[in-house]
Amino acid sequence: MTPCWEHFEHQADIGVRGRGRTAAEAFEQAALALVAVEVDLGRVAATERIAIECEAPDLELLLVDWLSRLVCEMSARRMLFGDFDVRIDGRHLTGAAWGERVDPVRHEPAVEVKGVSYLALRVGSDPQGGWVAQCVVDV
């Protein structure tokens, strides 16, 4: 299984999906899908590291918390992220996001993700092998 991300349609919003060999890798890929809603990932330099920790009762809620924290960090710091590292230990996630401050001319952001929803929320085994982590984000 090769880690990957993709978008899927959901009414007026957009779904983000990550696939990986592990749940942590699927979370990293879902984060890339989240940022790719806003901007071409190839335009984002991974120059500044932001540490992120989350805890939730289960993996699905942990995914929502992880992605929500990324949305908050990007908004508050006026940054875009282009690389992620996630470690999951039970209900606890320790992660990092690398990115840079938004440059509207160079990044040409398309839309802004406003929030993460519970719609189409799923974290579990992927029929293609490995793990899948997905949900819908509000744009």
C-alpha cells in the first residue's frame, strides 16, 4: 500500500481522505488532503515546525481533533503546512506540521477551510489494504 490522499465530493463541502500503512500515516495523508483543498502542495515550503498534541476517546474523534487543530494553527499563524509527522499511542496523538507563512501571490490560495465536520467520518481498515482516515471539511 502506497500512502496517498484524495478529495471526494460531498454536497457544498469537500471530503478529505488519507490512506496509509498505519493509522498515523493515514492521518498524515488526510492532513495533506486538507491543505490541498486550499493550495497546491508543491508551492508550500516546509521551513517552520509546529508541534501538535491531541487526545480523544477513539481514532475517529482523534482525526477530527487533529485536523481541527491544523485548521486553527493555519488560521492563527497565517501559515500553510506541507509536511506532517504523526505518532499515535492509543488515544493520544503527538505530531508536527512543517510549513511557512502564507504568501498570497506565490501560494494563490483557492478557498479557506473553515472547519472539520463529523460527516463521512471514518478511520479503519482500507479495502485496498492498510488504513483509511476521512471526513468532510467546511469550505
